[in-house]
Amino acid sequence: MNDRLSLVSAALPILFRDQALVAVDKPAGLAVHRGWAGERDVAMMRVRDQLDRHVFPVHRLDRATSGVLLFAFSSEIASRLCESFTAHAVEKTYLALVRGIPPEAGVIDNPLPPGEDRHAPRVSAQTEYLRREVFGRYSLIEAYPRTGRLHQVRRHLKHIACPLIGDVNYGKGEHNRFFRDHYGLHRLFLHAARLCLAHPVTGGRLDIACPLPHELAAVIEQLRDHASQTAATVWAET
């Protein structure tokens, strides 16, 4: 099978599509575009081959992160969408499983380097969050980055001592190993669950949601089951 057929067979689920743009569900482990490594199997090429037309990336989504990914069908639309992201006019929602129990809600305001150079001058960075569920020592949270710095959510969660599960760069190895051994989790538990923005042509509100992939949903179900069993045992012993 040649590269083109291979990529088509691995088509990405389409969350939204019209004449201006397309939103797809990117799996973890897939880069958005070729970058410096010159990879062939990247999200941009898959979507191009899947739809048989050129597409233009408009925002970042880490290789290790799954979820909503937008592409434009023209450079003009891409420019408008990029302006929306740069102006922080796009509402982004991430689901994350962390070690620790943060307050029910808060804003992490901690400057970060704007890119990969850790020695570059730090710039303003804010992430709002809401704690959704607690499973013993772990919490499921929603994170809403107000700015768009590299690895912002991951770095900010580490800053409040609630590192992401599965994060080999900013997390804790013992907790990553625990989830790998007990829950079969072999990836970062970070998912881009929703994007809300003004349509670049009509100006109408776009609200694009993406469900948790099965490997993350399965972990949450197991954590809920374990929490229920623990609660039942405590009740029986009282």
C-alpha cells in the first residue's frame, strides 16, 4: 500500500466542516504538520488526502495531546483564524487528569517563555481551571488557557503542584508508571475538548466539541468504579 492510500485509511473523524474550514479529532501521537523532522504522517497531510484539497493549519496542538484541531481551506481564512487565536478571542477547553486536589476553581497566573527557548524572557500567561471530579489523590479538571504559550497547561499545572498524568516532561514518573501499570494508560492525559470562536466568514458563533477518546474515557470509568467500591467498603464497615 502506498503512502497516500495508507493515510486515507487512517482518516481523522470530522467534527465540523463547511466551505471555509474543517475541524477534526486529532489522536495523541500525531503531529499537526511536518515541522523540522519532515515527517510524512502528520495531521495536515492526512486531512489534505482525506478531503482531496489543500488545508492550512491555524493553531498548535501538541503531538501528545488529542482533540479538536482546526484547518482552513484558504490562506485568507487561515490568516483570519490565526488573528483570532493571537488576539485570545478563541475559547479553549482542555480535560486533564492530574495528581493532587487543587481548589475547586482558580486562575494560574505565572509568566512563561513564549516558545521552546527556556532562557527567553518570560511573558504573561494565564490559565483558568475548574475541578470536575476527585478520585482519591487524583483530580479531573477543565483547563481554559487565556493565553497560548508553548505547553502552557502542562507547565501551569506543574506550577501548582498538580502535574498531569502521563506527562514525561513536566509530570511525576511514579504516577505515570502507576497509571501505565494499573490502567493501561500509555499517553498524556490531556484532551482538547472544545473550541468556541467566531466564524471567520459569517461571524456566527462556532462551538466545536470533541468527546474523550476511548483510552482516556476508560481510565475515568475505572477510577469512578474504584471510588464507588471504596465508598461502599467504608459504608459497610461503619
